[in-house]
Amino acid sequence: MNITENNGIFIIETENTQYVLSPDEAGRLRHIHWGKKCKRESFVLPAKRGEPNSNHTSLDEMGTEFIPYGSTCYRVPALKVEYSDGCREALLKYKDYKITEKDGKALLEVFLEDEAYSLSVTLGYAVRENFDIIERFVKVKNNSDKNVLIEKIASAEFTLPSKRPYLSTNFNGAWGSEFRREETEVKNGTLIYETHKGTSEHTYSPCFILSQDATEKSGEVYFGALAWTGSYKVEINRDYSGVTRAVIGLSDFDFSYILHADEEFVTPSVYCGYACSLGQMSNEMNAFAVENILPRRYAKEPLPVLYNSWEATFFDVSTEGQQLLAKKAADIGCELFVMDDGWFGQRKDDHAGLGDWYVNDVKFPEGLGPLVDTVKKLGMKFGLWFEPEMVNPDSDLYRTHPEWAYHFDKRTPSELRNQLVLNLTLPEVREYVFNCMDSLVTKYGIDYIKWDANRPFSESGAENLENPRECRLRHIRAVYEIADLLKEKHPDLQIEACASGGGRAELGALSHFDMIWTSDNTDPVDRLDIQNGYSLLYPIKCMRAWVTDTNRHSRPSDWDYRFNVSMQGSLSIGGNLLKYTDEELEIHRKYIALYKEIRNTVQFGRFYRLADFRNDGIYATEYTDENKTVLFVCKSVNSFFAKRNYRVFLDGLEKDAEYKVTYGMDERVYFGDYLMNVGLNFDMGGTLESELVIFEKA
Ligand code: DGJ
């Protein structure tokens, strides 16, 4: 880790990569290099060039670090402002820089300024010891005495080196099928991944992955993931000269921000890197998130095995019913019992009750006390479901404060799942939400909150704001603020981010919440796909993965298969334990105990996606650390014959070390080189066949 300035050239070095930039003679901040390390003295400023012609301008062509709209720049801008005198362009010139180093983190700040309007822009680049990830962000400060309107502000702009088209990987998901990987070649024009919904959502992810010839073990990959839970925009453009650029940040749709005199605006961060394979990218991001992004309290602790009541009881919760489930959950080894939706207000189904965060006295005549006592006496922690940002029109809260939901006066607010979004930009709403949650956490000693959000924004009127176009931004900031305040007041509280499944599975949520519910779809075959996509950029330990019953959404498969899929993340149980036979409960007991033995390796080890799931219909994933190696092989093709004999080559082992099989195969000791070069053969004769093999390292 190192940041230097040499003859006006800034060189940012991570463990294995370099990022180089420099102001040019005209004060424009030029991008010079991003990728493998070269000798520092090699770098020079890009040569001066005149205008290519009157239609294609030098500003369009040059590699810049952060270009605003203005003058003769017509390409995708990173910034667009309007000054109070009507000038709608910014011209930024390099002013100065600062390099600081503290606690294993080095930070370069490059200061740019629009002199005519006293607007300063700081580009931030932070690196941490032992990682190949750079954190980038932007600060804009209004040093004048007039307002400035920000119409677009990205967190970073990137210029990529090769003129060959890059392959963009993102997702083509939906509710229930999040993280379905999709590749698009960026040949010409602009590829945009964007949401206007106010929340990050199920379709794409706020990230870019641009690769050439990339496999799990080779190639070149440039990537960046935005830490933002609201509307975002990722623009990847390849211009007429073959240069590919990416601009990533807040969505500018129905957005603007009034920057008052002396005010500073800070963008969300984007965490970016260059890697020599998809596998390397994933491992970098996985370890980096644990070390630097997740809320600190639980970042390095393995997550508990959780039981969640949703699929067992849906809204039909009661003291006695939940106590019965809790006893079974504790008996099979669960460590945390979470009561999901249905416990509050007049909640019978999804038509009523959201916003009324008092305990339903018909379902829980003595409050939650008896249930919480039972759970804690059984040695488990207690968790509770909330949907803090929402309100049902059929609720006491809405009847008292209809104006607390986002709305436009002359329109009927549109309901989705019979609910509306609360205007969290109102201080009194934030206070109400915080107080409701805080008082229940305090009263019952709640250890865990599942924070759900089951619809996007609509009718985003917020006339309380000077500029209602700030409401989506301010709403997400309020979500973070409430979560942070709860954690500050209850330092041992864990919070899970959920939004109809995986609608909030990104690094913004993971900067404030401890884990993520990745999808409502618990079908194990679909789940393999979802988990595979998620694992590209997001931390394994935060991926809650439930084992549930076979139901109308989940195809039949045996318990081994279900556990072998869910043990690849943070194992959780979600079925109706009251219906299980003793034999089924014993299977659960066995796997939960086994998971506790391997969870350190799964949640914190290096991991490898070993099989070509698209061609082979096999997902083979290895997790390895200095003690254990865990291998899951799951067949996802519905055929007895396809891939009957499948060979898996392990990865990342020490070639001369001995690995002793302790589970899943005949006990035998293998050398690392054998496992990596000769591999293991699996006879996958069933349709949904799965294997788990555990090795202890000698
Ligand atoms: C959506 C979540 O994803 C589910 O797990 C469950 O909590 C329901 N909401 C409850 O309404």
C-alpha cells in the first residue's frame, strides 16, 4: 500500500496493482494507468493533442478522472451543475493534493476547482494494507454565497486501457430470481444499469464488472461496486475510437440537490479493483468487505445459525405457536430464533398493520415477554421482523398521519402489497420509527432485527423539502441513520437487510447492516444460481441461506441437497419444524452440528467456483483456510445421465500439504497437488445429486 506524488504524477499502489493519474498543462486531471504494477519512474503525462476535428473533441477523447458537463465535452459526464446565474456548466481545474496515512489506510485527495464560481471538487482515493481494492468518492463544496444545483453527481469515472470491447457482467434478475448472471459485450454506445425505484432492487446490481478473456482463473477484470441502497446509475460507454469508460454513482433521474453556501456534498463510495481472474476479484471483495466495510461489531464473528418463522407460519403467529417452534429450533441446534411478519398492530395478512409497531394483544395477550423468555431460556437469541419504512393505509398510523406517506396532493398514492412508503425525510417520522423500534428492543432485549422493505417508491412528493427531488437520497440516508442509531444505543444488536428477498443486497446496505436476505426463493436449485451471482462481489458470510420445506415454489429434493446448498452461505432454517418426523429433525441436527464445524472456513475462507455451471449443470464450490477445506458439489440438471461422472479439480491448496478427508468420502490423505491436478471424481447418478467433502489440513 502506497501513494506517491512524483513530478506531478500520482501513483496509487495496492498489493498488486497500480492506479496512476496526473494533472496536465491545462489543469485537467488525466487518467494514466490502472492495472498491473510497472516501474514508478516509467510514467509520463499523456502527450498533448489538438482537437481531432470540429465534431470529435479532445475533451471527449481524453482519459480523465472525473469530467463534468461543460465546454466541448459531450460524453457521459460525471458531474452536471447549474449555477445561480444560469450558467449550466462546470469547468474544473487542478489546484492541489493531499496524501495522508493512518491506521493502515492511505488517502489521496485531489482538489479541483471551478474558479469562476468558487466550487471545489475533491476526488478521494483510499487504499488499505494487504488489499487490491481502491475506495473512490467525491466531495463537492460550495465556497460561494449562492446556491448551486447539482443535477448529476457520480462517485467515480473510469477509463479502461484496452480498445477491444469488454464483456460486461451484471444481472438480469427479478424478485425471486435475483443475481442471474448476464454478460453483454460493450461494442458501441452506452450500456446503462439503472434503477429509478428509490431503492436498490432485484434486477441489476450497482456495480460494473468489465472483463476480457476472463475465467475463474485467468483474464483481466476491472470492477467497481457502489455502496448505495438507493437509485443508482452505472453507465458503460465505448466510444467511436474504441475507448471504454464507466461512470458509476447516484441516479440522476428525478434527482437534483441544492448545495447551499458553504455546504459540502459527499457521494457514496465505490470500491473498485483490477484482478487477473473472476475468482481473484471475488476473493478480494469478499475479504475486503469483512475487513473494511461491514459494521465492525460482528464483522469477524461467524454468524449464528438462525431459525426464521416466515415459511412455517406466515402471518399466523402466536405465543404458543412460536414457543413450540422455538423448542424444536433449539433442539436441532439453532442459535437465534427470529419471529417474522405478523406480530404487531392489526396484522392478519398484508392488508393492515404496517406502521403500528405495538404487539398484537390477541396473538400475544401477555406481550412478547413469554415468548422472549422461552427463546432465551432455550439458549437462543431473539430476533424480530420490522418493515420500518412502510405503512398500510389500514393502520392507526395512517389514519392519524396520512401526510406521513409520500404523496402528491391531487393523486391517490399507488399501493403495492397494500402499502405506502413513509416519508423518512420528515424528522418526526424518523423519530417515530426509531422510537418504536428502540422501545421494543429495550423492553424485550431483542438481539436481532430483520429490516424488510417490500415495495419501491411512487408519488415521491416531499413538499417538506426545499427541493423534493432530494427525497430519494435523503430517504436512504435516513435508513442508514436509524440503523446506525439503533446500533449505537444497542451495541450488540444485529440487523439483517431484506427487501422482498434480495432487493437490498449491495455494499451500501452492508455498510450499516450485518447481513442480507438474498432472495425469497428458497428452491435449492434456483438458489445455486442466485448464490453464484451474489458471490461475484458480495461477502459470503452475509448471505443468509435458508433450508425450507418443499412447497409450491420449491421443487422436491432431499435434505442432503438442501443443506449442501444452504451451507454455502450463512446456514439458516426456515421450514415448519412442527411437521417434521424425528428422522427429519435428526437430519437437521446432524447438518447444523456439521455446519458449526465448517462455518469459519465457509464464512471467512478463500472460495473458488470450480465448475462450469452453465455448460455442465454442476456447481462445485470450495472454501479453504489454514485448517480446513470444504467442497460442495451440486448437480442442477434434471437428468440421471448427464454428467454422471464429474471430475472436480480443487484450487488454492498448498501443493505439498496433506489434506485428510474427514467427511463425505473414504478417509484418506491426499496431497494438495493431487487434489488440484488429478482432482476428485464424483459419481452423480441422481438428478439433484450433491456431495460434501471436508478435509482437515495436516
Ligand atoms: C418479504 C421477505 O423477503 C420475507 O422473508 C418475509 O419477511 C416477508 N416479506 C414478510 O412479509
